[in-house]
Amino acid sequence: MVSLLIGELAYGVADRRAEYVRIGVLASSLLAAALAAVIFRSRNRAYRDLAAIEERDSDADGIPDVRDATTPATTGSAPPTAHSAAATQRGWA
């Protein structure tokens, strides 16, 4: 809204360039909204993946594998830093 006001003040209402300003401002607003939706979906997917890793309980003992020292996820076959590796890859750590 502020951009539309600035465009109107800069070019006036009757100027033909004011139409281009309106079109440019509205198009860039739509583009920004679409880009934000893509970024937020990607971020939500990453958090959902991390939550699934943290909540996994493969031996059904009621303790998530990330916290359980007796599960293979923290003691042997899988690397113990699977969660931190995912966080580092996404730039969170």
C-alpha cells in the first residue's frame, strides 16, 4: 500500500507511468507472496522431518531413539549425529 502511495505521489494520478507503477507493485507483491509460500513450505517440511527423527521409537519402549542409549540409532548402525547433521545441512547449527 505504501508503495502505491509513493508511486502516486511521484507520478501523479493522471500520468500514464502511474499505471505501470501500480502493475509493477501489484505483480511484485504477488511474486513475493508466492516466494514466501515456497520458503515456508520448505521450512515446514524440514521441521517435520526433524520432528519425525526425534519422535522415532523403533523398539517401542516409550523412549525416543534420540534419547535412548540402547537403540541402534544412537549406538551403532546409524550415526549418532543424524539430527545434528540434518540441522547443520540446513544451516541451523
